[in-house]
Amino acid sequence: METIRLGIIKEGKTPPDKRVPFSPLQVVEIEQRYPHVKVVVQESPIRAFTDDEYREKGIEVASDVSDCDILMGIKEVPISNLVPKKTYLFFSHTTKKQPYNKKLIQAILEKKIRLVDYEALKDKLNNRLVAFGRFAGIVGAYNGLLTYGRRYNLFSLRKASECFDINDLKIELRKVKLPPIKIILTGGGRVAKGAMETLDTVGIRKVNPKDFLSNTFDEAVYVQLSSADYHARKEGGQFNREEFHQNPQHYKSTFLQFAKVADLLIAGAFWNPTAPVLFTREEMTQPDFKLKIIADVTCDIEGSIPATKRPSTIVDPIYDYNPVTDQVELPMSNPDLVTVMAVDNLPCELPRSASEEFGRDLIDKILPALVIADKDGVIKRGSITKGGKLTEHFLYLSDYAYG
């Protein structure tokens, strides 16, 4: 079988991302499992796994990987770094016609690059095969608890980014001591499952929506809400999941009833822009609106949560929102305001653990199709461009890419 050179590229986007497609041990596994694959790691001073950690496993580390056949990274590759006629795998953030990456997709087409986007790697049922959602949920819930402890001066946690890995973070969670508060978690996917992992590690009891609304508790509790729990048909009748996903505009939000009894919201549910918002700015100004901390893991700006006015950063993860003025204010500046955590790159706070899980999925679900044979069309469906053209699945990007 012909040798394939697979390069792990240095992340070039600012701010830098410490994640990597494969850990050193995973590279060893790849080369053992696929003797025709040679992995070369580009030198990087910021990667969560150091160059020396790769060298210690006998892996080649080089300043230049442009001679590789396949180039793999995490975030968008700077246009100046793109090597023509190569196969690239990274998160391009172009599938929703993001205006800030229009020049990137145009350069990829011009350079006749085959772009395989991780977000587009799906099975035949349209389920995503690789993602960082679990770690977004783990860190998002952690940050929500950290913010609660800080706002009410109850306990102090290290930032997730200061923890070595997920095990270190879970040890840090032992410091959490909560009063009998009520926590809402929305969603049922990878993000929500990750958030549940954090809440369960702390030992917070999960209760059903009915009890959450009507009962008081002598301990902290949380409820996990699905779309059916906080939406109702405008014309009456039963909630229909398929109808809601196809025509969410036929539904209204009933979330306010939960916001009136809860202290902390961890938002982990996908939101369709045509669906109703969870609550309005006007509702937030009402005296019975109780939520004071919102950890918006989804980070939809001006989306389902009016308080999420802008993304926050790992360095400055929180800000206060004033619903009366609709303005962002300094964090913890006024007890009447709502504190928002809206970090938009949460998995970056645990880059080693997040990379290891991502690499595991790549090895198990993607690599055979990439380096042996694409029997189920996974790589074909995940390719946005090839040979200077958009592939058939992504022709809807024509006005964006060629305009």
C-alpha cells in the first residue's frame, strides 16, 4: 500500500488553540495500526502536548509539514499558511456562510484544496461523528458553578484552564458546597451530557420538571429540560417533536415558569433562529424573574437568551447584564443584575483531555475511511471542496464562496 504522510499542523489562529487532533500515544497507535501511515508533527510552542512529548514516543517533529499528503488541525488555517492541492481537515466555520470566513473558503477553492470539515463528518443518518460537545458541557457547567460560588462568596475554584486535565478538574469540584438552589439544564445532546457529568460529580440531585416547579428542597437540585418541557403549541394540542423541529414558529415558549423558581441556568440546547426565545428582556425585568446566573454554553449571540450580548473569553469569562438598559456591565457590579458566562471556546480550557477524546473518535470513526477506503462515503459527505469546486452536498454555498 502506498505510504501516506499525515501532518499535524501548528495552530495559527489568534487567540491560539492548544488542542490537537491526536495525542502522542494516539500517534503511536495510528502508526502501529496503519503501517503505511507516517505521522509528522509540526513544531508548536503552544500545543497542550509539547513537541518533546511527541519526540519521546519516537514521532517525527518538523518545522515544515508541507510535504505531507493530509494536513490536520483544529481551528481555521490562516490563508497565508494554506498549501495548494492538499487534503485538509479542520473546523472551517463556513457551512453557515459565516461572513468572517468568506475569504478563507475562496482561498481554499483557488488553491484547489480538498477541505474535509469535522463538523460535516456524519453517518448516513446525518449524525455527527466527531465533536467537542461533551467538553463544552463539562467546562460550561463547571464555570457556572464557579461563577455561583464567586458571586455569593461561598467557595473558590481554580479556572478550568488551570486544571491539568479532566481528572484534576473533578478533584477541584470537591470544593463545591451549595445551598439548596435550583439549577436548570437545557438540552439532551453531547453538551447536556457533559454538563450532567459535572453536576453529577458534585452530587447534585436530578429531579423531574414537575417537582422542580412545585417543590422546595433542602439540598441543591437540577432539572434537565427538553424542548417539550418548555414549549407549547400556539393553537393548543400536544407537543409534536417532528413538527417543532420543522416548524418551530408554531410554538411559544413556556420557559418563564422555570426562570421564576431557578437560580442558575446552564443552556446547552441547540436553538433554531425561527424558534421562540427562552424568555424576553422585558420578562427579565419583572420582580418574579429569579435567575441570577446564566452559563450559556451554546453562546448564541442575540439568540435564545437576551442576556448573551457578546461572547466572553477564557481570560475574562463573565460579565453582568442589565435587562432594564439592555447593556453589558462589569461583572459582580450590582446584585440586581444577571451574571453571564458565555465563553465561546470552552473545550480549550481542558485541551489535553478534549484532544484525547476527539482523537479517539477520529481513530475509531474517521481514520479508516481517510487512509484505507471510504466505503460508507463519510469523507465524501464531509468534503466541502475538492479540485477547486464545491462538492454536491455544499453547492448551497455557491453565492457565498463564489460571490
